[in-house]
Amino acid sequence: MSNIIKSNSEFISNITDSLESISKRTREQRHTKTDTKQIKTRQGKAGKKFKYVDWGTVADWLDRHYPGWSFTSVPESFREYAGYVQGYCQLKIYEKEGLSREIGSWGSKEIILSDNKPIRSDYYKAVESDALKRCAARLGAFNDIYANLDEFYISDEFELKDIDWLIKPGLGNLYKHFVEKKKDKKGFVLHLSKFLNGIESKEDLEKEIKN
């Protein structure tokens, strides 16, 4: 029995160590200033100017920090709503610790009108670019520019597809243990999300796992 307890303790420790490493890296990335040469500006409504980075800059950042990343859109999610074209996209990354993660986000592009008629434009491409930036922002990229993105903040609404990376080999046993014992799948994911975003400490997470 003591060997089993020791084995479980080591398993939990290894998992939390990996998550702590990921969390630390995310915090460091979040507080890294964007190179001014990469920042562009565009004219917005009411004469305001907005800062942004282009798709290529985001792709270069992902190449450096998460080699092997991939990005896909969900065609059936694209729609026109309230003067915008919207669509859902997913970014898949591989952490240095060996974990794969999928981060999803909605992107949007305002429909431009001329004489009350939509101007022809590649709205889908713009939506995908916006979604990619939002996904990267959740990893800590360009947060001095995109810190106010609504998708950046943690939500307590989760679906199984959003936590697929948790039930992959390695974290699977931990996930099943928490669900079987506490019957609270969403709560578990919420605590892990807070940990990855630096809101909860390693000790907080271990306490939740053991309770």
C-alpha cells in the first residue's frame, strides 16, 4: 500500500511540476514587451488609432516558442452576425514538457459597407487572422497590445473538446481520479486553467487534487 501511495504522490508531483513550468513560461511570455518594429497601427472609428501585429509576426512567434504548431478553422462555424463575420478556429501546440494542447477562439471581422452595400473582401482570412492572434494572446504573446481581448480571460464554461489535452496519456489518470471522486469536471479544468494563467499556485492545485 505504501508503494502505491508513494507512486501516486510522485505522479501528482511530476504533473504539477510540469504544469508549474508551463505556467511560469506563460507568465514570462505575458510580460515580454513586443518589439516596436513589429507593431503596426491602423485607423479606427472616431479617429482612434489601434496597435496590432500582422499574421506573419504571430506565426514567427509561434515558430520560436511552439515548433510544430498547427492552426485550423471550423468551416461550419462561420456566420454573419450583427454586422460582423465570425468564425471559430483552433490552435494546436506542443509544450516542451511533452504535452499537446488545443486552444480555441472566435475571430471576427466587421463587414465594411459602401452605399449600404457590403464591400467585397476576404473576410474569412481576416477572421482566421483575428482568431490566431487571440489564441496566441492566451499563451502570453503580445499581451501589451492584446491584453484586453475578451477571449483572454478565463471562462468557467468548458466543453469536452476544450479539455481534450487533459485526457491524453499522462494527465488521463489524474483527470479520471478527480472526476470520479469529486464529480466536478468543469471545476477541475477551471483550477488547471487558473494555474496555467498564474492565478493559482502549485500548492493550491495540489490541495485541490488531494481533497
